[in-house]
Amino acid sequence: MLFKGREYYLAAILIIVISIFLFMWSFEKRKPKTREVVVLAVMTGIATLGRVMFFMLPQFKPCVAIIIITGIMLGKQAGFLCGALTAFVSDFFFGQGPWTPWQMFAFGIIGFISAIVFQKRKYLAYNKVVLCVYGFIMTFVVYGLILDTATVFMYTDRPKISSFMSTYAMGIPFNIVHGIATVVFLLLLAKPLFNKLSRMKEKYGMYNKKDNLN
């Protein structure tokens, strides 16, 4: 069997794929307005393009910053979908593989959590220190932990605690660089994107209380 002795890996992949499907289904079930879909597509496109443009700089990417901004401004479902679709689409450039669902889930859950954290405290998102510290932690801890865990599952037949510990330790420098990148791009992009998205939401009545994603 293809997954003989690695059933845990198949189970992990199935859980991730199912969770991604449920988010997409719930978004579609809500019957979002066309303009909402367009805005989500634009944010996803920006995140995807940013990841591709910085391909020559390992780990130094703007994706997490843009996904965090999307989650804060557009809500949980939009934040998750922006993250998941960014990983899926950009991996056509970087290469699709068993890591893709893990990246989709990691990016997506960051957008989802960001919406929850700042849902009733959106004023905190305008505090650069708070936002940058949050962005670094989410990148270093959440994304780093999920992808390092995926690495163990993908390349170790019988993972042990020592396998996880060594992988987490080796991933620290890469995760620090990724976290710093998120901080840099939040400093550059957060304010203009917050202002632009706020004006669009107010002007076109998107994501209001009746049909918002929170």
C-alpha cells in the first residue's frame, strides 16, 4: 500500500483537506456578493504575486502580512480562504506536492485567527507595535510549527519525539527570517491597505453586520 506504515500521514492530510473544504463550502453557502468575491480575489492575488516576486529570497515573503490584513478587515472566512488559496495558487510556481495542503492550512488558519483576535479590538490593529509583534508570533509559532511538523511527517517513516525536536530546532533560523519579513511588510502595507479596505467596505456596503464574515 502507498501509505503502509504511514497511516498517520494520510489521516493528517485528510483532516487538513476536509477543513479547507468546509471553509470554502461555508463561504459559498453564505452567497457572498460579487464585489466581496472580487475584493477577496484581489487580496489573494496580491499575496500570491508577493510570494512569487520574492522567490529569490527564501522565507522573506509578504504573504502572511497580507493574509493577516485580509483576516482583520474582511473576517474569518475571507482570511482563511485568502491564505489557503494563496498557498495553492503560488505552489503552481514553486511546485505542488504533499506540503501544499499543510501550507494552505497554515496560511489559512493565520487569517482565521487574525479575524478572531481583532474582531472586537480592531483599534489594536492600528497600533504598529501590537500588530508587528502579533505578526511575528503568528509566523514564527503557527506557520513555523505547522510546516516543521509537516516536514517530520513527510520525511520520517516512524517519527519520534527526537525527530520533532531536531526539526523544530533546525527550523528556528528560517522561521525567524519569515517572522521578520512579516513585520517588515506589515509596517509597509498595513496602514494603506487598512485605509483602502475600510473605504471600500463603507462605500459599497461590503461585509456589513447583516452578511459579514465574522
